[in-house]
Amino acid sequence: MRQCFLLLVCVLLFSVSARATHIVGGEFELEHLQDYDYRLKLNLYFDVVNGNPGALDQTITVNIFSKATNQRIASQMMSIREQSLVEYTNIDCTIGELVTRKIVYYQNIYLNPAIFNHPEGYYVTWERCCRNNTINNIVNPQDAAQTFYMEFPPVVLNGAAFRNSSPILFPPLSDYACVGELFYFDFNGTDPDGDSVVYDMVTPLNGYTTTNMPVYTVPPQPAPYPEVRWLPGYSSNVQVQGSPSINVDRNTGQLTMRPNRVGLFVFGVRAQEFRNGRKIGEVRRDFQVLVLECPRNETPQVVAREQGKKEFYERGTILRINPTDSRCIDIFVTDPDLSEFVSMRARPVNFSGEDYTFTGTTSGMINQGSALDSLKATICFADCFNTGGEVYELDLIVQDDGCSLPRQDTVRLSLVVEPVPDAPPTVSLTTTDRVFRVKDGDKINFDVLGIDTDEDVVSLSAEGQGFSISDHDITFAGGSGTGEVQSAFNWNIDCDAMKNESYKLDFIVTSIVCEEPVTRTVTIDVQPESNNNLPVLTSDQPVQVIELEVGAPFEANLFGNDIDADLLALLAQGEGFDLADYGMAFTSTGGNGEATGNFQWTPTCEAFNQGTLRVKYILTEDACAPNTDQELVLEFRLKAPNNAPVLTSDQNVLSFDLKLHETFEAQFTGADIDSDNLILTATGDGFDLADYGMSFQSTGGAGSASGVFNMQAICSATEQEVVRVNFTLAEDACDPAPQQLTMEFRIIAPSIADYIPPNIFTPNGDGKNDFFEVPDLPSEFCTAVFSSIQIFNRWGKQVYSNTSSNFKWNGEGVNSGVYFYVIDYGTSKYKGSVTIVK
């Protein structure tokens, strides 16, 4: 039957392919290599039998455009690198007039991140005219061109490198379709980056090349590209007519159709690539399919039946397998056609296929008269297989070797399977005790038994809760065995074991049930009990709060005793300080049952300044179960008696009024009956002594000090209303009591008014009051310098002037009368009148 059919196909194919050109279809791929290096590839599918070898381009030039601007970014020449024949689904259906070769062009390229960084991405195209003139679903196919098109994202996005490879579509098959027969093949691709791929049917792109310009001889055009024009009855949704018409599953990429007429049909499929819900690229594949009249081929049939039962499985029902049921299902395959090769397989739908076996005759020739007329296989589920109450689905698929594609039948088994029950292991001890109260030298001995009634391999182990068994004198081997295991437990209680109040220890039995561990545990509690007596720490001091004077030596003896004669040790430590910091010393001796210690200290001023000091004495014992350390604390409160020194002066008062340039001296004496070292100092209240003409000289020593203060009233002191000097007597003592005297000084500056004479003079030559003068008038005050004196008559005319403060005016050249004068000190002026009597 197959030979006649193949001859018919050859005749039909030759009649529709005689004038065919060479291109069947194809698509682009972009593969990321490293960094910004990529491999750009074009897969071209070539009609080997009817194509014109001379029309096969040895090199092609592809163009890359910006999606945002449609500007051409780059051009790239590529040459043929690989060639291979495209396989048939069923090699027995091969016909000599339908042979497709895959031609691969590629070139490694560098996508410069400084250029390929626009967020809208890019597209790459190659155009070629013309299509097969025998295509039956588009207008003027002999004039229709093809545009191979792919979109890809930028290599830099949001400032970071964006790596991406395009989806790789499943290679097409050299298969033909049969009128009225279901035709299917997989366009599903893989994405190297794990991106989502969504498929849909698209109208193939025509582009701008023509019969006059099969390849570009002018600059290539950007998108949008013209599409091929469909004949009536065809469209983007109906590219091959039938029931159903050609369509692609958007998720799986599987292409299916049942064509209703013969012919050669072109179609287009698009694979759109998404990452994080955002489209980043697409690949388009143009291809064509040949539809022929084929001999009738019947569909094989598959049925299933639970082993040991007569009824076959009814599709759509749920098969429930209980723990006591057979866990196997028999599968039978038949086919109405004679001498037909059939095969069957099982495919889990919503679970893993690792928990069942598939045995029997799964493929072979049937319906050969005396030979087999059916196939039989068996699926058996493992004892541990468990659907957990959910419905698992398993497809039983049978197919023949019909042409052009196998016919197949599928039964979907819906199963709820319960595992074969398995009893958990048990663990027991040869003692009923679970709490063990022990003392040093005791022993704990018993056996531990692990049992599994299902004869599973059982293992035994022991673990301490919060402690390691290996740290103690414990012997426990554990182990494993089939159905039963036993191990002895021994613990010799020693000093190490007596250090804790309780030890909880778990004995664990484990068996593996359905590859999962099942455990049971028994816990014992070991509680050490100590018979150790508490050691005693005492002191020869009657009280623990001790008052000491600075400089007075102190000694204390400490005693430790233990009636168990355990080894004792004594130590001392300051609370918050080291003993050596304050000159404290502690020595001790220890031994079995007793220890002694000696503490010595002479308090210092440094210790006094720290306030209360506490010293802790600690008695430790070396025993299997030692008691907590015994402590005794002595608290020292220090005193430093001190008489205040006395500061005196030879001045009876402490406040003084001094005239400008007047000198002052004061004597000071300091005395201390404690003979502490004394120091006398003088400081200005807010000023340095030298700033105001002051000085202080002093000598100090044990129990006495003296000093002399000298001062000359100068102008700078007149600027202050009161000037204060503090005289301090300090002593070098643990608890010093400094003394202080304060003297106040007011500096009185002269005023010009103090020097103005009587306002009348008689220049008559009698030697009495013959001149107008200001005797002893200073040439300057603290804030002013004498500039001049001017004398005016009543009409304002100047009659006399002088720039010396020692002036004398005899009234020469003027008459008796009243005259007015102005004494100018720069910053101030003094005005007055004088009368001349001649």
C-alpha cells in the first residue's frame, strides 16, 4: 500500500513544483556569547529538488534598524557556514520530490553598548524575491518577496548590561499534509535565558524587493514592511483552510490543522519573547506546507483495564487503587489496518514518571493473519506511590506509522492511588527506668532494641540533648539490621558527668519507608546528685565595713576550710580595679581542705579620691561536683583628717582707692599646723596682673608661705570701675581646704576741672596775680592729650592762643573786661571765662 501511495505523491509533487524557486522559509537567531559579543544567524530552508542552485546566495547582507527612529544602525555581511537536510517525522514517508535543506548563515558581531542602548530596542532584516509561483493562498506568488525579520532588546538597559539570546525555534520537518487528515508538528522553541515565549499566527512579510531587484541594489528600506496579499478565503487567521484551519498553540508552539484541499500554502508564525511581563523581542518564521490527497489510514485504538478485573477503564472516570488492590494496569492496542506497525508510550501529565514501570510489548507489527492482532503492556505502580488524595493524570498514547504523519489515540487515566501501609519502627529499653539519679562512681547499663515489623532495614542511634556523647565515658555502638537491631548502652559516671544537673539522651530508631525516614525516640534523663559539702571562707576582721585613714597600714588574714578535704584555692580581686592600682597586695596558699591568704595595704590619697573601695576574696574548690565559689567582701571607707591653712595680709582693709600713678604694696602670709606644703598665688579677676601694672612674688613650703603684691595705678586700670585680685593659699593634702582673700582697687583719674584757677587776674606788675595760667596742668590725661588754649573777646575774636599746657597770658594788648577761653584736649574741650582788671 505504501509503495503505490509514494508513487502517487511523487507525481503530484512534481506537477506543482516544476516552477518552484529555492526559498521555502526561515528565521533569524541572535546568540549571546560574552560581554557584548553576539552571533547573528539566519536559518534558510532551501528546496533541494526544485530550487535553482544558482539562486542560492553564497553571501547575504543583513541590516539592523532602530525601532525608535527606523534609522539604519548597521549592515552585516554573512556567508554560508552550515548545511544539513531537514528530516521527516517518519522516514518511511519520504518522497523524492520533497527534500528540504537547512542553510545556515552566521557571523560573530560586536554590539557596541554606546550605540545599542535605546530602551525600545532594534530589528534586523533580510529581503529576497521571489516566492514559489505555485503557492495557492497568496496573490501573484511569483512576484511576492520574503522579508526575514527579528526584534531584539538593547544591550544596556537602565544603566546596566542587558544580556539576551533570542528563542531557538524547533527545526521544521520535511513533512507533507493530507487532505482531511490531522496534521501537526512542533514549532515550540527553547529560550536560553528562561524567558517566556508566546506564539501566534502572522501574515508573512513581503518587503520591497521585486523580480527586477531580487536583492537590494539600493539602500534598504526600514519597517513597516508590506505583507503578502491573501487570495479570497484566506487571511492572517485562515492561512490554510480546513477544520480546523492552521493554528498555533500560544503556549506550546504546536502547529495543527486538518486541511480541506490540496496545494502549496505559505504561512507565518511569530514567537514573542517576554521577561518580567515585558516584551523584549520577537522572531518570525516564514514557511510553506504541501497538502496532498493521501490513501485512507485508520486510527489505532488503546484501552486499559485494572489487572485482575474484567471491565475496561471508562474515559473521564477516576480509577481508585486501594492498598489491597492490584497496583498494575494492563494496556491493549489495536488497529483496523492490516499489517500495521504501532507503538505505545505513557506520559505523566501532572506528576513525575519515576514511580511506575512500563513493561510488555510496546511496539510491533499487528494484524498479520496468524501473527499478533494487538499489543499488550502493563503499567505497575510502586508500593510507595501515593497521590496524596489528589487526582493524577497519565496519558496512554498509541500511534501507527501512517503517512504523512502517524495517527494516534490517547486515553487519559485519572488515578487516585494509596500507598501500601507500612508500620513504623519501635524502640525499647531492657529497663523500665527513664530517670536515673546517680553519684560519682555509679554505672548505668541496659540494652536498646529497635524493631520494624515490616522487616524494613532499621537503624539505631543515640544523641545527647545539648551535649555530645563522645565527651563522656559512654559506650553505645548502635547499628542497623533487617527488621531488628540491638545495642548495649553503658555509662560510667565520673567527675565530668557530675558537672551538670541533668543529661537528656535520646535513643532513636529509624527505618526508610518510601524513601522517607520514619523515626521513633525514647528519652532517658540522667540526674547527677552531689554529696559534696560547702567550703567555708572566714576572715580575722570582725566587720566587713572598715574605716581607714590615709597613710595608716592595714592587714587582714583570710581562711578557707573544707571538711571533704577537697583542694582549695584563695584569690582576691578589686571590684572595678586592679589591686596593684592602689598599692594593695594579696598572697595565698592552698591545699587539701584548707587555704590561707594575707592582704596588706597602706591607703594613699589616690585611693581616698576614689571614694569607697571593695575587695572580694574568693574561695574555690576542685571537686567532681564543685559548689559555687564562696565569696567574702571587705569594704574600705577612707578618711584624711586635715586642718585648714590660714591666709593673712598686712593690710587692714581689702578695698582701696588709688590715684593715677599711685603705687601700692601688700604683704601676705600663709601658715598650716599640719605642715602640708603651701603655695601662694595671685590672679586677676578676668585679667592678667601685668595688664594693670601689678606683680606678685611668693615662696612656699611645708607649713608656711609668703608673698608680696605690688601695683602702680596706670591708665588701663581706670577703664574698669573696680579691679579685683584674688590671693589663694593652696595646700597639698588628700582633702585640701584652700583659702582666699580678694582685694578691690578703684583707680581715680584726674579731671581738668581740678586745675582751673580763679577767673580774674590783675596784670599790673605788682607780682601778684599778674597772669592767667593753670599751674601743673597735665600735658595729657589717660584718654586725652593737650592740644591748645584759645582766648576770645566777647565778639568772638581770638586774642591769644598757645599749644603748651604751661601757658601764661599777661593780657597784653587787650583792655579790662571779660574774655572767654577754650582748652582743647582732642577728645574733650573745657570752656570758661576770665576777667582782666588793669
